[in-house]
Amino acid sequence: MSVKMRVDIGGLELKNPVMTASGTFGYGEEYSGYLDLDRLGAVIVKGLSLEPRTGNPPPRIMETPSGMLNAVGLQNVGVRKFIDDKLPWLRTIDSRVIANIFGETIEDYASVADILNDADGVDAIEVNISCPNVKKGGMTFGSDPVIAGEVTKAVKNVSCLPVIVKLTPNVTDITAIARSVEASGADALSVINTITGMSVDIEKRIPHLKNITGGLSGPAIKPVALRMVWEVVNAVSIPVIGVGGIISARDALEFLIVGAKAVQVGTANFLNPCAASDIVADIEEYLSDKNIGDVNDLIGTLTV
């Protein structure tokens, strides 16, 4: 049975609902020898800042039970070098390209978004608001509804592209952030980013990560991510993209059933470079087996 897989994410049409998560797939080309990137709905590149960043000193990645801690520190080539050196290759693939952006000030976010307006080949922007706001003493942009809304509005004011805002789970009420960001003009939401955690070397009695804490990702966080996606779906009217611990089609299908319009595959890329394309194929097989002709007929069908 042939099934329809196209989805619409805030005006951005994808051939299927499977994307790669920022920070886990490089700039796309690094994985091109392992899978057919044309099979994916979208490739989301490493987070881009106004200027290049070297990231945090090692050790900055630590395997944990059913997950991974990372404190890479948003290492990247910078938005201008991305446009000059990475984007030309990305223009050769037949999948959407989404640029993830971040900054230390609201002005940084707006500047990066503005530069990307002239970047032929970028189809949308994903805004990472899990970053420290240097003007607010290090408080993350995404932990306060007002500031999260201000970042969103600043990016929307300058960007001609669809704007997806990626929410942090490290808050008391993620729906308050989601509603503020929606009211400020976001076209869609990515839910969730990593959960702050740490790990200790009991022999040396020191943290495993040089940064002490890091972002926990992988299957360990899937139940938390799924719950937050469900909460946000029921709190806003804009599309929600599910992120967190997805390593199989069954995981992805759970997010779609609770209402996510699309999903992102992250840590699974380190375990299986073909994970995202495998998930596309397995979702198609599931829909065919269940006689569901369109993936949109599955989205949001949770009964409670």
C-alpha cells in the first residue's frame, strides 16, 4: 500500500516527518556516506552563532545508562563560514535544510537570523533558547516566558523564513514558555532540548565532564520528552516537533500519536548513522500495515 508522508510545519512542507536533530548530524555532509539524505524530511545543522566557537574543553561527552551527557559547548564554524563552506554542498540534497541558531544576547539571535536571509538553500530557522543570556547574569533565554518571547519576536522581526523555537525542558512549566513563544510569532516549536545532568568518577571523585554538567539525551529522556510534547500540543495551536530519545519508528510513532507533526532523531545517529532513514522506512511500513493512507491521519489520535 502506498502511503502519503508529507507534513506541513508552520508553512514549511516536508516530504516526510523525520528530521535530524541539531548537534547530532554535523552539517549533513559528514553522514552522506552512510545514508541517502534525500530520504529525510529535513536536515537540521549544528547550532550556528554570529562568530565561530571552539566549544568547551574535553572531556565533554560521557555515555550514561540509556543515554549520553554532552557539554560540547555549541562548537561551530560561525554563520558566515557556514554559508560559504557548508551550504553549497547542502544545496545538492533533495531535503529541507534548517539552520539552528543561538546567541548570548537577543541582538546576537537577530543578527544571525538576518544574515541567513541571504543564504540560498536554507528553508527555515530553528532557534535554540537553551543558551545563557549574558545580559541577565547567565539565566537561560528559555527559562523565562517574557525573555523567550522577546527572542522569538526579535528573530521574527528580521527573518523571512519560517521560525521554529526549540524549548528547554529545564523549566517548571513548559507550556507557559510555549504559549509566550507562540504569541510572539513562532511558526512551530521543537520539544524538547536536553535535560541538565551530571556524572561523577567515584575513583577520582571528580565530574566526568570538564564542564561539570551537561545535557542528557537518548532513550533515558524519551518518557519526559513525550509527556512534554503532549502537554505543549494541548497548550498551543502551532505545530510541534517531537524530540528526545527517538531511536526507532515505534518511538517516533508515539510522538506522532500524541500530536507531534514531525520528529527529530538525535543521539540515535551516533549509534546507527542510518537511524533517520531507517525510521522513515519503518513508519511507511507501519502505516501500510495498518491501512493508514496518510501519516496526517495518525497524528494526534491519542485517546485518553
